[in-house]
Amino acid sequence: MPWVALALVALLAGLALWRTLGIPPRYTDAQAKAVASAAVDQARRQEASRPPEGASAYAAIVPSMVVIRNRGGGGDGLGAGFIANADGRILTANHVVTGDGPIEVTFADGTHTSATVTERHPDHDYAVLTPETLPAVVTPAVLAGTGHIGDPVYAVGHPLGLTFSLSSGVISGLDRGVETTSGRLTGLIQFDAAVNPGNSGGPLLNRAGQVIGIVTALANPSKQGFFVGIGFAVPIAQAGASAGAPPL
């Protein structure tokens, strides 16, 4: 509030004058505490009015998200991806778009189009798609470095067909390796945000809503297709340049 700022300015000016003239301060403890308390209360109200980190991260990524449907027999059917470049190129997991069938993409605004795989990196399980038609507004995701163990992360995708879902967790390991049906993947981010079939190819976000990885696999000793506590993502530093994203 303006009067709080004016009161603080007056208090500081008075203190400076008293120091210059050698006059002891005349503000009472009660007056000083009242001004300080008002400033603290205002800061608390501003902090309380801010949206939670997860809500902010979700809002940042949603305009860049896509739903991917692989109509070929060799693919995984439903997967996620995100716009990684102002040209509209899309990053996703390679295993989402395997096979020879048509690939369909739906953008966050509802624009529906076919897409072509223009680059594959099976050794790191990511691929680049070029859509035939772009939405009216193309919003590329913002990319960032991997982060550290213990940092909060958010996975956004379409688990079990529940489109545009968010889950939260932390980075629980770095530089991990895991065996997949496509071979062994290494250098992965390990995290504990819940992911399921339909999350593959979707972004792993930091608290600012910046993409730090592409969701690629589950640790699943039961051999069942559901989340049991650990997921893995390809660091975006490996994949971003393929889609024309600026270097991190």
C-alpha cells in the first residue's frame, strides 16, 4: 500500500537527519513496529496471492503441448509431445512414433493435423515431428538444464488417455541407465512424478515450467504397464538441438 511506503521513507529520512544533527531518534518502539508489521503483512499477502509452482509450470507448458496418435501397428498408440521451435517442430519419444502408419497430432487449441517423422534418435529414444498444419499461434516450450537431485519436477502428458494431466515429484537420480524394448538407454534423469502409458514423449518440467527432459520409460520390475514409483526422462540438452532449439 502507498502509505506503507511513505511511512518507511519518512522513517528512514528521519533517522538520517537525526544521525546528521546528532539528535536521538524520537520514534517509539511501538511506531517502528507498526510500520514494520504493515510492510511484513503486505509481503505476506503478495506471497499468498501467487499461484502454486505446479499451477504456474502447467500454465507455461500447456500452449506448447500436443496429443500424438500413431495409427500404425508398430507404435504405442497414444503419446505426448511438445512444440520445441518457432517453426512448429515437435519433440516426442521415438517409441511413440515407430511403425509405418499415419501419425496424427492435436495441438492444445484443438488444431488437428497429420505429421511426419523427420528425425529419429532410437539410441536416445527421441524423435522430431513436422506437422502438416500449424495452429494459429505457435508457442514453443522454453528449455532448460537438467537441475539437481531433490529439485521439484512436473510431468505433463496424457496418461491412460487422460489428456493434459500433470503430476509432481522430484529428481531422484541423474545419469541413470535402463533397459527398454528398444535397447539400453543411458544418461537419463530419474524422477518420482507419476507417469503411465500416454505420458511417453511428454515434457518433464522444472518449477518454472521449462522443459528439462522428455519422458521415456518406467522402472517396472513387475513387467506391467503402469507406474510403480520411478520414471525416466531423456535430458533435453540431448534432444533440443535436433528440433532447432537454441543451445542451453
